[in-house]
Amino acid sequence: MKALIAPLFVSVLFASASAFAITPSDQYGEAVATNAVQRTVVVDSTTRYINVAHGETVTIRDGDRSVQWCFDGLSGSFPLSTILPSAAGDKPVHVYVAPVNLD
């Protein structure tokens, strides 16, 4: 009986762990419809970083490319290229997500 329980326990443990895996949208937020946007940020050759608030929905425009994004993920900062590939050419632009203000 013990020989049967151990493998069963291990398989249940791995199955439940995969059900709770963090997805990219859990980590960074998600793309949204344009009618939900609160403001627009334009990225140009001088842009080094973007500040947003957790839960804020922003259009980020880089030349002729843009993305509408809701910053409701777990990450406090990440490269803009994560959500808008090739943003600002080869120059790194970083997104900083301010935590929720509970005051």
C-alpha cells in the first residue's frame, strides 16, 4: 500500500503546482482594448524609463508601433521590450510600476 501512496502523492503534488504556475500576464499585466486607456506615453530617442502605477492602463507609442497595456502584474519593473519588442531601437527602456497606494 505504501508503495502506491508515495508515487500518487508525488503526481498530485506536481499536478497542483503546475495549476498555479505564474504566466507572463500574471507577471507583467496584459494588453487591453483602446477604450480602457487612461493616458499615452510616447517613447523617443531620449526615453530611458517609463513610470506607471499598478493598475494603470496606458498606451505606449514608439514610432508607428503601440501597445495598450494594463499594469496589473506582479513585477515592479521590467524592460519595455518585454511588452513592446524593439521599443526605442536598440536602446534599453525600463518600465517602473509603482505599488498600489493603500492610503
